Amino acid sequence: MIKIEKRNDVPMVLYFFTPFIAIILTILGGGIIFYILGFNPIEALKFYFITPISNLYGFSELLLKATPLCLIAIGLSFCFKSNNWNIGAEGQLTFGAIVGGGVALLFYNQEGFYILPLVILAGAIGGMIFALIPAVLKTYFNTNEILVSLMLVYVSKLLLDYLVVGPWSNPEGFNFPETRQFNDSSRMPLLFEGLRIHAGIFLALAAVMLSWFILYKTYLGFQIKVSGLSLKTAKYAGFKGKTMILVVFMISGACAGLAGVGEITGPIGQLHRMISPDYGFTAIIVAFLGRLNPFGIIFASLVVALTYLGAETAQIFLQIPKYIGQVFQGMILFFLLASDYLLFFKVKILSLKKNELRH
Amino acid sequence: MYKNFFRYLISAIFLLGFSVNSNADFKVGFVYVGPTGDHGWTFQHHEGRNAVEAAGIKTTFVESVPEGADAERVIRQLAQSGHDLIFTTSFGYMDPTNKVAKDFPNVKFEHATGYKREHSNVSTYSARFYEGRTLLGHIAGKMTKTNTIGYIASFPIPEVIRGINAMTLAAQKVNPNIKTKIVWVFTWYDPGKEAEAAQALIDQGADVIMQHTDSTAPVQTAEKAGVWSFGQASDMQRFAPKSILTSIIDDWAPYYVERAIAARDGTWKQQDTWHGLKEGMVAMGPYNSAMGADLVKEVEQLQKDLASGKVHSFTGPIYDQKGNILVAEGKVADDGMLAGMSVYVKGVEGDIPK
């Protein structure tokens, strides 16, 4: 018979250590998969995890890819810490990109230092407003925020489709579903000549510092953490639950909106239908792998970004199917959840005795 | 004078330097927008790649590359890792391709269906799919009983509108009462949406369905509903053996092999290619015997005439929906007009989404 018992004393050191165990297990699991597929596992893992970042360009691409993941995950950590399950970051990213991109298009034939800040601000506000929808519905109408935020993803994507096909499509673009190229005044400045890494990374770093400050040094952060640990305690302590829900959703939406604006004003340079390869969903893995801790999230976003780059390199050099990248992301989450489970619960295998069966 | 001299000198050095070891090191890279198993667009590009490989040239591919920020990195990685010729096989790769081409002047780039050739090492290529649509229109006009043809369209770009118009014109020629009903799905590949669109058209009385999207869902829906359909991009007969009358097949293989060999041998030049039935870039699948021997013969003759240039898909008089003349009697539309086509011809129902 198998008996599962809760552990009473879980050392916090182990709690922060399990993500590393999950990553090591993922690498081992990946090696086994590569072996089964008929590749030399060591060589395949080298192409997967080392080759992509073996030069400056590769490393800059890693940072470029990690930037939106980090930003979104930082925002999500506020929601998740306070037991608010915002699954719709992808939608908030898209809506932020729509609003920010709209401002960029408004200024397409103007120059000025003030344009980019306006675009960024518009993106953050766009994401914030879009995140307020599930938050308001949750606080005032008791709807389920998981469902609402998820369904709004499709709303925002369809809205983007409509805009780039119709009213915002490039007048000189033969009806192709894309807008004009943004003017240089609404593009993120590049940090190095010849690399795509842009000033958006500072937004992500600022978000990390700010979130650490809010979560660990302010009353709001305290409220968020207490609500996450026990809603009843939070109520008993007299915290204003509704306001807090609105605030965490707004922070989360603003971060996702910033990520969206960073993509369109950074590497993409226009609005079209494929502005995000589901960063908003992948960032959920990043948030949990980073233990909802700001600095953990930096680390986690780099690891997850590497699974994207690795999948491309592995296909270029070894023709390993690119979907292996998603398998890796899935494995990381699986091993993380599994090791968490074993961390918090004891699994006892008891030998059966006849008289015990009666109980 | 000097310029030419330098050009010859450089090409001579190239020929000397490259022809020695080019056969061993020469590599071609492919960037796909979908999975190799989509049985449509990407599948056919992958078949083309297989042909290049069979010609003894090493190739690499990366599949399912999103047309966003990731495309540039993948193209650049291929250029950096020693690929000499890179095919980017979707419209959305246009800007990234040109951007990377600027930084790798010694690597050749071939971009499918785009119109930007900003550097001398970028070529573009596409196929005259509309010639296939003309054949489909002829068949559809003869086969329909309800005089309603259902058309699932992706995006209102010239290529798609050209297909709708070519089909409608050909169908009108054999059946003046024909109506073309269109559903815009705004996607290239979404089996669920495509199936829904096919069903909606069938419910509106269409008994011939065709699509400018990539999945096999429309032909499968048509098979279930017992109406006629056509395969798109690849031979889809086995997915709907009863319903499919024929397929428009994109055959990239001859072009890919030719360009790969040219690049290897140093004779590659920038060009804008638009090949059709004549060159074999557009091919037709087997004709369904349900069409009857007479119709098959007719269509085969029309196919030959389109290939030889005796018949043109857009021969005047052609009118737009309001009755304004687009192409005068006895004239044919030139490539410039075809490339920018943005209005429906008379007989198509509805408006182009704006």
C-alpha cells in the first residue's frame, strides 16, 4: 500500500535547490531521448545547450529571447504569489503591442526623442487595461480569472488580425497582413552595432529590481505574500482583497504589455500577426522555474530561452526535429512539479498485514 | 573599365578558389514556415529539398520557424554555419532575408513569394498558381449543378485575389451562370477553421469547394458532404479519393536543383522568377475519372495551351464587379497588373475585406 504524508519541516534551501535538480533531470532525460532517436547524446546536448551561446552573437540572441520571458514572468509572479491565476499574459502582451504599435504608427512620419517613451508607456497601459478585465470581473462578479484571462488571449489575437489585415495594414504593402515599418524614432535603440539586443533589456532589469523592492520591502508586497499563503489570514488581517487583486493584475498586465512593445519596437519593427511565439504562455513555466523570485526568474528566463535557441541549432547541425524544444520545456515543468511534490510530501510504501486491512 | 576588370578578377578568384573545394563544402539551407508533414506548402518545399539532396548537394532545413523575431536568427545561423545558398520559403521572411543578406554578401539568398531584392545576392521566386486556378475553374464550371462554387481564401493579397479571379473567369467561360462564394479565414493553416469554412460554403449551396489554404481539412469536409473538391499545393488525392477532381501541385524541385547547381558552379545570378505550367513549377494532379473522358480531354488540352502560351488566364474583355473594363478585348493582362491585382472580377460575390 502506498501512503502519502505531508512533510512538516521542508528546508527552504531545498525549495530553491529543486529547480536545479529539475534542470539536471531534464538534461539527462533529453540525453535519453536523443539516444533513443539515434543521436550521440553528448554531441546532441552540446549542440543543444552550448553551441547556441558559444559566441557573442549567440549570447546576445539568448538575452534578446530571454527579455520578454523575464518581463512577463516578473509580472506573473505578483499574480501567482497572491493566488491570482492570470493565464492570459499572451493576450496582455498582444494588446499592449496593439496600443503601443498604434502610437508608433500615429507618429510614423515624425521624428522626436519623445516618441519611443510614449510608445512604451502606451504599451504598458494597454497591457494593464487588458489585464484589468479579468481582474474586475473576478472582484465584482466572481468570475474565474483563469477562464476569462485565457479566453481574452484569443480576443486580442483576433483584434490584432483584424487591424493588420484591415485599417492598419501598410497602404503600400499589397494587402499583406502587416503594418508599415515603424520610424526609427519609435524603435528601441540597439546596444551594440550588428547585434539585435536592444534597450528593452533595461526594462526587464528595472522590472526585476522594482519587483524585488515591492515584494520584499513594502506593505503591498507583504499583503501579496500573506494572501498567497492564506486567504483567510489576509481577510482576518483586514487587507483590502479587492484592491490587491486589481493591483497585481495591473502590474502583471503592464509587464506583459512592455514585453509586447519591446518585441515590436525591437527586433520586429512593425505589427504583424506573429509578434509572439507564445511568450505569454512560456513565461508561466519561467515564473515557476524561478520560484516566483525576481532573481530566480532572471535565471529561469535564460534557461528557457536557451531551449528555443538549442532547438534551432540542433536542427541545423543534426537535423533533430525542432519540436524537441517544446519537449524540453515540458520536461522542465514536469520535473519541477514532480520534485516539488516529493519535497512537500512523503511517499511511504507500507507492507500489508492482515489485521490492518480492516481499518 | 576598371570596374569591369575588378569584377572579372573577383569572379576569377571566386571560380578558382571555390571550384576546387566547392563540391565537398557546398551546402544549401532551407527555412520552412510549417512542419514538414503539413501535406501542403512546406511539404512541397521539403520535396524540393529532397530533390536537391538527390542531386548530390548537402542540405539543411529548419522547420516551423515563426515569421516574427526568430526568423532573422535562424537565417543568420544558417549563413554563419557555412551554408552557401539559403531558401527562405515564406512571405514573412522577406525583411529578415534582406537584412541578413546585407551582412553576408558571399551567401546567396532565395526568398519565395516576396518582392524585395534589396541586395544583389537576393533572388525572389514564385509560381503562377493562377494558371492552375484556370483549369480548376473550367472543371468547376462544368461539374457544378448548383452553379455555386465555394472558395476558402486566406488573405486578400494579390496572389489570392488573382486565383479567385482566374478561377471565376474560366468557370464563366463554360458556364455563364456561375457564382463564386468566398469565405476569408485569415490564416494559411488552421484545419479547424478551414473545415468550418468549407461546411459554411456547402451549407450555402456550393457543390464544388476549393481553397487557398494549406491543410487537407477542406477536401476531407467535402468528401464527407459528398461535394467536389480540389487539392492545394500538393497532391491530396489520398485524403479524399472520391471528392478530389485534381490538385494544383507546387513543384519547386526543378527550380531548387537548378539554382543550387548554379550557385555551386558560380553561375548564380540575381533574378525574379515567376514560373508556371510551362516550366513545371505548377503541375496538376491526376484527373478524377468522375469528370468523364470528354472533360478530362478538354482540360488536358487547356493545360497544354496555357503552358504553350496559346491561352492566357487573363484574356480580355475582363470587367470588375461594377462593370468597369479591366482588360480590353483581345488584350491580356501584363505581369505588372497581375502582381498588383486588388479587385474582384465580375461574378465574384461580396467585397474584398479592407
